[in-house]
Amino acid sequence: MTRQVSSDAATLRARRKSPLGTPTDLKAEATRDISAALNAVLADVFALYLKTKNFHWHMSGPHFRDYHLMLDEQSDQLFAMTDPIAERVRKLGGPTLRSIGHIARTQRVADNDAEYVEPIDMLAELREDNQALAARLREAHGLCDEHGDIASASLIEVWIDETERRTWFLFEASRSGDSAGH
């Protein structure tokens, strides 16, 4: 009985120090490392979402409809990632992003505030950003493997596949129509 009381008291003290701390069987180091990696990915996803929407809104030219629709679909997919990433961080017991400023301080995806960007340059920039996101997701997956967090790793695997699909579509959409040599 005494052991249970002291364990409960220790849990209560820990909760007072970190009132949003969620119980987990992962070690504190795992929570810290994976939460940090996922928060960085989350900031990148928000930045890439907004950039994709920006290019969607400002698309022009002869392929307007196709590119506009593709970027709308891709932005929806990116936005759909945000809540599961943030909730995974919370399930691990970590804090997540709190504001646009927090995203800006954490993101690694460069903003593009140019007044005009050629459509082909939009596709190329988004392709590169998605490739970088896939690499960062793989890094986060490696951390999850290292710490035995199979739930986060499983989610990340799906996001890698989705990110590679976006990269592929952006690549194919930006190719010149000449395939005579292939």
C-alpha cells in the first residue's frame, strides 16, 4: 500500500510540473526526441500546405485547370496530416505547436512571397519541398525505430508514401511533353 501511495504522489508531482504530460511507457528521452522531430515535421507540413495553397490560388497559364486542381488536392492532403501529427505528439506526452509564430520559428520549408512565380517554377519548388519533407519523415521514422515507437513509425510510413506520390505527380506535371527519345 505504501508503495502505491508514493507512486501516486510521484505521478501527481510530475503532472503539476507538466500538466499536459500524457502517460506513456516510452522513456522521457524518446518523448523529447520524437516530439521534437514530429513538431518540426508539423511546422514543415503547415508551411508546405500554405505554399501549396498560395501556388494554387496564383496559378495561371495554359495548364491552369489541371495544376489548380492538382495543387488543391495536394494541399488538402497536407492539411489532413496536421491533426494526426499534433495528436501523436500529445499522445507521446509532448507539447505541440501553439501559433503561427511557433511554426515560423520551427519550419524548414522556405516561404515564397513572390508576387509572380511561373507555373513550372511553382511545380519544381513544390517538388523539391516534398522531396525534402520525405527525407525529414524518414529521419523521424529512424528516431521512432530507435526508441521503439511503432505507432508513430506506422503513421509516418503512410505520410512518406503520400509525400512521394505528391513528388511524383509534381515531377510528371512539370516534364516537357517531348518523349521522342524515350
